[in-house]
Amino acid sequence: MTGPNSTAAAPPLLAATPVDISISGVNLSYGSNHVLKDVNLEIRPGEFFAFLGPSGCGKTTLLRLIAGFNEAQSGEVRVGGRDIARLPPWKRDVGMVFQSYALWPHMSVARNVAFGLEERPLPRAEIARRVEAALDLLGLSHLADRRPSQLSGGQQQRVALARTLAIEPKVLLLDEPLSNLDAKMRVQVRRELRDLQQRLRLTAIFVTHDQEEANTICDRIAVMNDGVIQQVGEPMELYERPANRFVAGFLGTANIIDGRMGGQGTDRRFEAQGLAPIPVPTTAPEATGLMFRPQDAMLDDPSGPDVLTLPGRIAQREFLGGTIRYVVSCSGREVLVDRPFQSAMTALPVDTPTSIHVPRDRIVWLTA
Amino acid sequence: MTAVALPALPAPRRRRLPTTPGQLALAAAIAVFLLAFLVLPVATVVYVAFTEKGTGAFTLVNFLDFARTDLFVRSFWNSVYVSGMSVVWASVLALPLATLTTRFEFRGAAVVQTLGFLPLIMPPFVGAVAMQLFFGRNGSVNLLLDDWFGFKIPFMEGLNGVIFVQSVHYFPFILINLVAALRNIDSAMEEAAQNLGSSGFRLFRRIVFPLAMPGYLAGASLVFVKVFDDLATPLLLNVKDMLAPQAYLRVTSIGIADPMGYVISVVLIVASVFAMWLSALALRGRDYATTQRGGGGLARRKLKGWEKIAAYGAVGLILALVLAPHLGLLLLSFATIWSFSPLPDAYTIAHYSRVFGESSLYIKNTLIYATLAGLIDVVLGVAIAYLVLRTKLVGRQWLDWAATAALAIPGVVLGIGYLRAFYGVTLPDGTPLAALWITVVLALAIRRLPYALRACMAAMQQISVSLEEAAENLGATKARTVRRIVVPLMTGGILAGFVTSFATAAVELSATLMLVQSNSDAPLAYGLYVFMQSPAGRGAGAALGVIAVLIVAASTLLSNMLAERNSANQGRKT
């Protein structure tokens, strides 16, 4: 499998300027099942955007809504300022790559790619030029006469992409495009996707349940759960400052300690069961929990002036390769602490009494 | 016969080990059975067709005679024409029904599909008589047309009648296959086309129909072959210049020594094989509708106002056509006299008392023959499925191929073959083997074996080998694994196979017509045919037909219930 051909001989596809997508007040239900609840979203021109969430969270429903395969009970979908919510799918110019690729088995690769252009319809010479350009762009020229069933999974995916790009869509929608590839291909293809999107300067939306995929490819992510957008932000921002327990737990591993705020003014503190009250600054929100990442905690190293200390005992030890993960039992709670693994280091044995230290500035206060 | 195949069940052997004597014996027994009752009769037919009468020397003279005789050439083209036109009209009936029920939100889609199967539970020649009453020159429809508008439509004149009856009878084959193919299309296939700007009829023409094409072709070729081979319908409509009736008439009127019957038989076989080969060729590399991952069926569209009216109108018309033979048969069975009037003059139950009185023998014979044929088929089916799927026996595929090849042998050809091959074989008391009622059973069993075999194969394929391995791993012996795991899991499939064989064997006429020697050995279909020959017997014939329909309908219902329960029990993929 060759990488995308960056020196396309034919005139490049997609000379148009990228557009923005604006979704406002979208509600969608199937009977009593409320699938999308008041979704509002602004996607910037040329942005690679991700809908991230567990299965059943409504991310694919939202994508299909933009493509026109689902109809919302209320709300607007604007692409480049134009409301497309009432247009049928075939008039939207919103290119979608399907999870199953949906390549038509009765047509050759070239016929598949030409299909959308023939439906426009464009002049024959223009169709030929664009098919060539699209195949060339994805390094598929030598496979033009093959049938989809004769291609590998990765090649089929490129054909699906070429077929969509050939119509020069305003927006590119990708429905879990990597889920049918093996692990090694996935890493390669996601880099190529990112590269392609950057070169075409195309607004793209990527649906996935895999946080690693979303983090590596996308400029910004909307984390969804239960039909509601939980948080929108750049990957690192979401990881560092999750808005709620769901985002904290879905993006990476999180230690969450439930409790409540007590006291007033300078005496303000966070109280949790089995834990000494933790003094908090007056600026801290009315939190119902605190969160920190396993790698931000230290064991038996109270250096630095401003640390949260939790006494405990090592309950389990897991060697993960690059890190050692300790499961520390602290007054009935299990807290995870990751330590980078270096050769010849001695790991703490199970049952060792220990204490966990977390710098205050690594603690995230959770209000939801 | 059952004694030969019975050891199949309790004598399974290890899958991955070399062939055992038990397997060999089983395979040999099946091979002998198929050779004796399928290969030998067919080979005899072919041999006679290619040899000189009396001397046994190879010759093509018989075929030259065939080609030189005007009647035979005309019969051949008539058969081709009737089969082709039946496919066309069957498609005209099936396409709107299939499209409406799979592509639109159409109330009563389930009713339409169930009613679409109704013609199949009635043998076509039974329907033919009823269709005469409704659509014949002096049938209800034409009488009314003549009264109101002063013209008649020759629905049932000559070849038209055969085409009409056959297309109404066989269109469900196209409907079933087309609906299944349409249902198997991943909705993403259609959505991708819409996403790229396609919609409406263009989308149907460029994406949906090509993807459903394999299903359509499979159904269409089946209809062609069935119509080409059918003997009873043209005979009952008094159309004699078609191939199957000619074969029958040559052998029954001139005698089994006359080579022309055999020549026609060979032509029938070649035409069947050719049609099947053609559809296989067209289908090659196109088995794609079912291979798509994920996604559900196609999205359904709401019908607009005028579309709704057109849709219900079309469906209503087709259903009226489909129900016409059933209704006509029912009326006829209760009618005193029904002639030159839209409806019968008066009603009576005399025909039923006659049928249940003097003719109950037909019903009894049918039940015995069909049950025995079904049992033979299921035992052979399970044994062949086991040998093919679970052993490494060399040449095991040949058993499958041989059994399946029966599909290409028209009933009339098999009947002629039995007559010729077994007439010389006499029992100790001097009666020829071919005159014995058991030959009818054997012919029925061979004719239905391909269908029963598919059912058994499917049932066994559904059972993952790991289920058997798990049982063995937990200490069950091979025999106990078969008894406690394999057979219970296969029961539904075996029963469905039995019922299908039973129901279709109960109304088979083509082979039976050749083989039944005395009225006391005759099954229901034969009796029906005899009754229908005379105007006085039509009422009783219709009553017998109603009984046949009820038997087949009950069996079909039963097999559907079994199949559903079976798939519900095995709600898993292997």
C-alpha cells in the first residue's frame, strides 16, 4: 500500500475555501427515545473535528443528521451559513465516508468514484479528470479497474474516500473510518487522513469511540454522552480540564474522590468520607468531587509545599511496560498511581504502607 | 429403503481422522441408492435416445428425426416461448410487490407477502381448471366483459392459458428471491448513493436493482425451468404441442419402445441444464448482496397520496389474480352446475361425500407415499450432509452433486426412465418392479431430495463444530454428542426438510402420471387429474383439489413454524 501521492499531476481537487458548520438547538427522538438533546455546536472552517463518545451516545446520529439521513424534530444545521436541515441528502454536498465503506460491488473502482460526478451530471471530460485526480490523490490509479471485492480493507477505505472527495464536497464526514482496519493500519491511515485534510483544507468531522484516534487526528473534540454534548475543546484541554466526571473518566484514567465543599471564606474546605478536610482557596467552585491523573500523584515524596496527602497501603501492582501502576488502598478507596518504569528500579512490594502526594495545582475540581 | 440408510445416524465417526469403515459403508449405500434410482434411469433414457432401436448401435438418427418432425420443432419453440413469457409475466407480478413491501412503508406488507405464497400451495394443474372457469372463453370474467362491453379477452386460449396459469403460479419464486435480495442490501449502499447526489428512480436503477439482480436471476431461472418441465398444466389445458406433453404422449400412446419419447426427454434435460448453467454464469462473482457488513435493510419511504392509490390498486389486482384459482376451486367443489354463468347455479356438498367415500383411497395413498418419500429424503439428507460436512471422505462431494443433479431432471423424464429401466426387472411373482407402488415413492423421493438435502445441510452448517468439541471436551462420547447436541440442534431443520418434501411430493404429478399403473395405487394428484378429464368429474376433482391445498397449506404452515422456532432457538451466529 503506497501513501497518498502528494505530487498530483492533474489539477488538484477542492480549490474552494473551507466552510464552517453551525448546529443549533437540535433535538431528535425516536418515539420516546430522546437521542439528541439540545445540541449546539460551532465547527470552524478547515477544522478537523471529532464527535467522541461511547456507543449509543448519539455521535453517529448527529453525523447522519448533518448528512441528511436523520431528521431532527427541531433545530438548525448550517453549512457555510446556509441552513440545510430541510434538504434531502442528495442535495447537500456533504461528503460522507461510511463505516462499512459501502462500495458498490457491481462497479469497478473507477465507476464507484465516477458515480457522484455522473449524478451531477458533469461533462464527460470533467468526470474523467476528476476521477483521475481523486484516484491519484489517494494512490489508487493502478487499481482503477478492480472490483471492490478484490481490494484489501485499507484500499477499500481509500476508494471510499476518493469517491467522496471526487464530488468536491463542502464538508467531509467520516463515520468510524478506522474501525474496520487492523491496529497497525489504523495508525498509518489516521496519519494519512490528517495529512490529506490539512492539504485539502477541508472541514472534516470524524466520529469515533476511541479517544486516542480523536486525540491524534483532530483539532477539537466534542465529547458526547447520552445525547448531550459534555464538553468541546482541544484534546489536551479536555484531558487537563475535564468539565465533569464523564469527560474525566472517558478521556484517560482518572482518580475521582467524591465529597462536598464546607466552611466559609478562608475556612473553606473539601470534605470527603475517611479523609482529613482539605483546605481550598475561595476561588474553587462548588465542587462535588476532586480528580487527579495517576501520573500526577507521587508515592512517599512529599516534596513541594502544597500537596494533598493520602495515607494508604499498596494493594496491587501492575506492570504496564512504560509505567508501573500501583493500586493503593486509602481508607476504603482505591487510588491509582503511575510511576515511570526505569530499568533496574525496585518496585514497591504489595502490602507496603505508603502515602500518596498530589500537588494542589494538579487537582481538578468537579462540579458535575 | 430406509434400512439401507438408517445406520447413518448412530454411526458417526471422528471428523479429522482418516476414513472409517462405517463412513465408507454409509457412503457406498447412498451411492448405490442414487445410482440405482437416479443415475441408472436417466442414463437409460439417454442411452435409448442415442441408440438404434433393436440393434443398440450408436446413432444420431433419432435426433435428426426430432429436428425433421414439424410437431416436435414447434413443440420445442412453444415450450421456450411459454417459459420465457411466463418469466416475463411472473416478473411483472413480482416486481411491484417486492418493491412495495421492501422499499416503502406499506401497510399490509406482511399480508401481501403471505398471500404471495398462496399459489405455491396449489399444484398448478389444479389452478388451471379453476382459472378456466374465471378467465376461459366462457368464464366469469369474459361473460361479464361480453355483457358490459361486448368483447372478450382470450386469457386462456392455447399457449396464453399455459403462460397465464404458470406465471400466476410461479411468480412467488421470483418474489421470494427478489425480496430476500432487496432485504440483504446494506442501507449504507443506498445512503452512499444519496450522499453523492443520486435519488429516486436513478438510484433504484443504478444501485438497488443491480444489487438485487442475483436474487432476481435465481428466481427467474427457476421459473423458466419449472415451466419448461411441467407436464400436467398443459395437458389439463389441452395444449399438446409442447415438449413435456409430447414426451408423455409418445411413451403412453406409442409405447416405451419408441425412441422419440427419449429424445424429447434428453432435450428437456439439456434445456434445464442449459438454463441453470446460464443463470449460474450470469451470477458468477456476483454473490454480493449478502456479503456486506453491518447496517440494516434499505430505508423505507412513505407513499404520497396518488402513489398510495396506485400501489393499493396494483396490489389488489395481483392478489385477486392470485386468489382466483383458490376461490374458483372452492366454488367448483361446492357447485352443482357451473357453466356459461359467472357463478355456479346452486351449491351442494355431494362432491365431498363422494371424495371421502369412494375416493378416500387417493387421500390415503397420498399420505403414505408423501410420508415415505419425506422420510427417505430426510434420512438421505442427514447422512449426505454429515458425510460432506463432517468427514474427509474422498469423493464425498459427489454424493452432494449427484443428489442435487436431480433438480435438472424433469419429472416426466424420471418417470420414463423408471418405466424403461425397471420394467424388465420382475419380482418372484412375475410383476414388473416398475408397476409396483413403491417406484412412485422412490421417484417422489428422488425428485424432492435436493430440497431436503439443502435443509439438512443448512441445519448442520449452523452447528458450530466447537459446540460438538465442547461436549467431547466435557466427556461425551462421539455418539452421545450426536444424540445430545447435534440432533437436538438439527431437529428444526430436519423437520422443515421433511415437511417440505412431504408437501411437494403430495401434489407432484409429472412422474406419478407415468408410473401409476392401477387406480388403486393412485395418489391424490393422479385422481384429481383423472376426475378433471370429464365434465362430470370436475366437482369431485375440485373437492379433491381443496383437500390437496389444505394438506399442503397445513404442512407449509407447520414448516414455517418449525423454521422460526428453530432460528429462535439458535439466536446466534456460528
